[in-house]
Amino acid sequence: MRKSSLTLLAAVIGLAASQASAADLPRKAPAYIPPAPPPMTWTGCYIGANIGGAWGRFELDTPGGEFSRSGSGFAGGGQIGCDYQFAGGWVIGIRNMFDATTNSRDRSFSFVTPNGTATAFAEFHNRWFDALTGRIGYSWQPNSLLYFQGGAVWSRVEADLTVGAPAGVINASFSDTKTGWTVGAGWEYRFSPQWSVFIEGNYYDFGTRDRVLVTDATIPACTAGCAFSATTTAATALVGVNYRFWSGL
């Protein structure tokens, strides 16, 4: 009986000692779970580059009649802008895009005068576009944005004119910066928090401009100067990339 009591007492003491030792061991810290990244937003400013094609139509009203001509060329340049996202997926922004272009057109025409027929050759160039636009869009996914835009546009237009008058060949030229309006639409895709690609199309209208280019007494219609009334429209299709150097996270 005494032996059994001693055995039970030893077991109790051993159990208490083991529990005390376990209590003294350091507890393992819980695994670290990083916080979820903030949701992607279009709020912020960006800078980028673009390249594509340009098409133009030039309608000219001359003393010898009216004609129109279409041309095409390359376009490329850069853009800078800022966006603000609100009310869920709605995005508004402002952007300035500058593109150089090789778009040009040419056309031959003639004057019918009492002294004979005066032939002429005109060549026109769009050197660049500079568009300042506001845009509004909707992001139905965090990294996908469909947008529409519109605003003002400026373009450098140059013209060279050669007239074969009865008294000889007359050469004239002029250059002008035209102001007009533009509308367009596009789609932009964010493939990383800072980088995105886009594709868009734009239409430009520069209205009608009158210019006196030639003064020649041998051409009755041009005694006081030949007035040329020109209407210019253009369009571009562009692809580009943007880098967001500031984000409103």
C-alpha cells in the first residue's frame, strides 16, 4: 500500500513538472499575412508616346473651279495628361497630344482666261497636329477603360502653288497654323500599375480659310490677286503607351 502511494505521488510530481516545462517554452508567433494591395485606380498623371496613320482631305475653291483631294501619311508623337476616377468606374481627364505627320496632297488644275489657259499645280502638307482635349470614360474592369474625347486642335499647313500664266511661270507659297475642333474615342488597358497601352481614332476639322496667293495682270481673274478658299479635314488612327509617374492611391 505504501509502495503504491509513493508510485502515484511520483507520477503526479512528474506530470506537474512536464506541464511547467511546457509552459516555459516560447510560443510560436502567428504567420504574417500581408495586407491586400489597394485597388487599381485611374486617378493620376501620365506621359507617353504614340504612332499610327493620318488621313486628310483638302477642298480648294480656285478661280479655275473647285476640286478636292485626299492624302495619307504617318503620324507619331507624344502625350501628357491627368485622370480622375469617381463614382465607381467613371473617369474624367485632360490631355495634350502632339503628333508630327507626313500627310500631303497635290493636284493640278487650270484657269480659262481671254489670253489662254493658265495651268497650275498645288501641293499641300500637314506638318503636325496639337490637340488639347478633355475625355470621359468608364472602367468596367479595374484595368480596362473605354473613353470618348473632344476639344481644340491646331495644325501647321503649308501650300506650294505653281501657275503657268501666259506671261510666264509664277510660284507662290504660304504656311499657316489652323485652329479647329476634334472628337475621338479609344480603349486603354493597364497591364501593370504604372504602364498601359491604348488604341484610338480621332477626327479633325479646321474649317475654311481664304488666302490670296497670286497677283498677275495677264490673268484677268488674278489682277487683284487670286483668292483660294481651302477647307481641311483630317483623321488619325493611333496606338500608344503611357507611363503613370504619379498615382492618386
